[in-house]
Amino acid sequence: MVSEFILHIPEGINFDCTGCGNCCFLWPVPLTDDDVKRIGSLQFTEQKFEPAHIIKTGVPGSAGQNSFAAALGKRWDGKCQFLSPDNRCEIHSQFGAPVKPSMCQLFPYTFTNTPAGVFVAASFASTGVLYNRGKPLAEQREHLQETFELFKRLFANLKPDWSNLQLVDGQPLIFEEYLEFETGFLNALSPLSSERAEKILIGLSKRIFGLIVNKRDFDRVPGVDVKPRTIDSLVLKSLMATYFPSDVYRENTCDIDSAALARNFVMPPDKVLLDLDSKQYGFSQLTQYSLGPLNDDSENLLRRFAYLKIFSKLYFGAGFAGLSLLAGLNHLASVIALVRIVLKLRNIDSKKTGREISFEETAECVRTLERRLTVANFSKQSKTILEVLLSSPERAERISSLAS
Ligand code: SF4
């Protein structure tokens, strides 16, 4: 029985499983108690597996009665034990989709509950979503309604609070007002646009900045005498370490090292270096070489990523770290610029700075970013520091210029 609710479905987003098996590699699959019982009792017709290997995480999740206190163990090669050599899920093949772990049934969809209804999103950790393959989500309404019922059961205690929205820290914003802004944001990011995603976002952020009643110098950290460009470099270093760590799979929690960031403001280092892929890069390397625009498919992917974050409201307020609308837009612009910076540094490292970056390289960077954003769990300190540092559209613009 499907309950009554308004389900808003994004335009221009497609998904069908490509059968790549990527979501069944390395990524831990959390299990509810029901999943553990159901999967533990399966009798496979051809027993190719050891009995289901389930690990207790010892971390009761936030999903209420269906907390995820266990996870599927992985094989020695990091793949799910139920993934066949031809990248098929053996549980799905032998017993049907509803027998799979709940999170596998849900993936790649997610839902944001708001006072204006439920907004559907899909994860860019999925190859189908990254490549925009398959049926438009708008044509999958029935399936999405059923999947939302599963989401509600799994996250029964998840009740996002949209009553404390802020345009910027200290300036409240009511949800209905926000929705009016959002219409403009989504139009700006339409598939007809050919501008870079982060430039569109920075333009929107500047418009929001114009509406701030009590402006202060958002380029500076209150009470600390550090130059704005030094702050830029420290912010970028911190975002890089958070979203592109040396081992994205091993580091299964995601938070800013706010204590280290705050320490650096008091004693700014002479030279800030960026850490990526276990190597270090100076900022001068970023300005010596120009990346230029990516190919059309990559630029479309970055715009689609921005569009879906805006549509699903997973970039500010109850959707992300409690950020204000202004800081949320600047954070989103900065992390998209970060994708370009990662591609640029990898090109510098390969000593092939003139070559065109392939769509596949861009897609893998977006997949990593999405995985990190999905597990982001920021402390109160991190949220505060992000709000302070990312309320400046100029900062997001300077970070974006390093990505050019
Ligand atoms: S249970 Fe099936 S769908 Fe889930 S991760 Fe394993 S192989 Fe993939």
C-alpha cells in the first residue's frame, strides 16, 4: 500500500543499472536486523559462497528500529561476496530484487522530505547516474513511489527540520521564500546552459549576497589577521583532504579537520601544500598551467551534478551540514571546482598537461566526491568553520579561478 505524498522528480536525470558492478565493490553494504535474518537463511541452489559473511559494525545507525548494526563482509578482492564473476548479484538472480539487502534495493535513489513534498535524487556514485544511462526518472514514478516506501521504513526517524533555514548566518529564510529562489537556480542550471557549473553557482551566490541585510567582510576570519588568499589555500587544502583522501574506501567517515584548520589561522604556514594521491603540490603549479574547459559530456555531468544537488536540497540547511543558503552555494561551487583541480593536478603529475581529460576521468572524480559527500558527518565545529569560511562568494570565485 503506497501512502499519499507529493513526489517531485527531477528532469533530465536518467538511471538504469549498467551491470558494471561498481556499487558492489569495496563500498560497505550496511544491513538491518531483518536483512541479516533474511540473507543468513538463504539456500543458494548452487552454493558458490561461504555462508553469508556478516560483520557486526557495533555502530547502531540513526535509522531507528531498523538501525544498521551490521554490514556485509567483503571478499579478499574487496568485492561483495554475492557478486558473480559476470558482475551479477546472485541474491537478485536466484531470489529476486526484494531479497537483496535493503540498501542495495534503495540504491541509487534517495529522498528529501520537505514541507513542500518529497524530492527524489539519485547518487552519482552509480555508473548509470554518472553516464545518465537508461530511462528518465520522470518515467519511473511507480518504482520511485515503491522505493520511497522502503526509504521511509529504513529511515523512520529521519525528520529533516527545515524551520531554521538562513540566507546567511543570522538572517532567517522561510521555506516558501527559499522555493522561489530555487526555481531561479534550477532554470540557471538547465541543460540548455553551456556555462561552467561552478560559475553559474557563484553567479547565484552573488545574487543572494546582494540580499544580505547586515553585510560584513566575509573574506576574513573574525578576530584573526590572516590574508584572504591564505585562507583560500587553507580552505582548499582542507576540502581536498576531506573529499579526496588517499584511500576513499578505507576512510569511511568524512569530516573537516576543523582543529587543524583553526590552528593554521593562528599560525599560518609559510607555504601551504595540497595533498593528493599521496603526493604534494604547490599552489604555484595550479596557476602555471591552464586546464581550460572539459569536453561537453564532462561539463554536462558537472552541471547535472549541481542541478540535482539543488533540486534535492542536499547542499544546505537540513540537507547538508545546516549551512546557510549562501555558504551552501559556495561550498557546492567550491567542491565542483575541486573536481577540476584534482583533474588538473593529475594531468600535471602525468606530465601531459596539454592532453584532453576524458569523460571517464571526470566521472570517476565525481563518483569519489559523491561517495565522500554521502558519508559526510560534520561536527558542530566543522559546520561553524565551513559557514564562516564559505560565506564569501569571492572566495568561491578565487578557488574556481585556480581550477581554470
Ligand atoms: S548484495 Fe548484491 S547488490 Fe548488494 S552489494 Fe552484494 S552483489 Fe551488490
